[in-house]
Amino acid sequence: MKTKLFFLIAAFFLISLNSNGQFDGKKYEIKMTAMDPIHIEFRDTRYVLHTPDQLILIKGVYELKGDTIFLNDVSGVMACPSDKKGTYLFKYENKEMKLTLIEDQCPARASISENKWKEIEKKKP
């Protein structure tokens, strides 16, 4: 019984690592018709939405559970109120991230999330 429990916990941990690997340390870009490109970077359990010239639009925290991501803005000129959390399904393939709305009481975040985000290669120092 203990062996089965151990393998179940290990499998859950590996699945969690795979999901976190799709976000942690990654940077994505979306091009909007009315705006310059917007970048989003994920590190640990935080995200930052900013312009290419590093103007911070939103800082927030995220949590992953399987293929679901929970977003909660903390600060920034475009931040949603902290009590308005967003829940999305995420899919990552071909260096693109797609967020599918499950529930979000913040229309601005939901509208930005509708498109595919292309992964940006990090510049080497």
C-alpha cells in the first residue's frame, strides 16, 4: 500500500514539474493590432506583463494545477483588482501558449489572454 501511495505522489510531482517547466523562466509575446507587442514572463510563481521597453503593465502571481492556471494580479497600471482572479486552461505546443478562459471577472485580462502567445528566446549575455 505504501509503495502505491509513493508512486502516486511521485507521478503527481512529475506532472507538476512538467507543467511548471512550461512556464518557469519562460517569456512569451503577443502582438495586438492597437498596441505594441506585449510580453509576459513567468518566474517561480510570479508573472510580469510588460512592453518591449520594460514598462511594467501588470505584476501578479499564478498557480498551476494540471492544465489549469490561476492568475491573480497584484500591481501595475493595467492590473485587475486583486479579488478578481482568472482561471484558464493552458496548452503549450510548438513554442506557443494558448490560454482558454474558464472564468475571469476581469474583462481586460480575458481579452488579452484570448490569443496565442509565442515563446521568445532569451537573449544570451
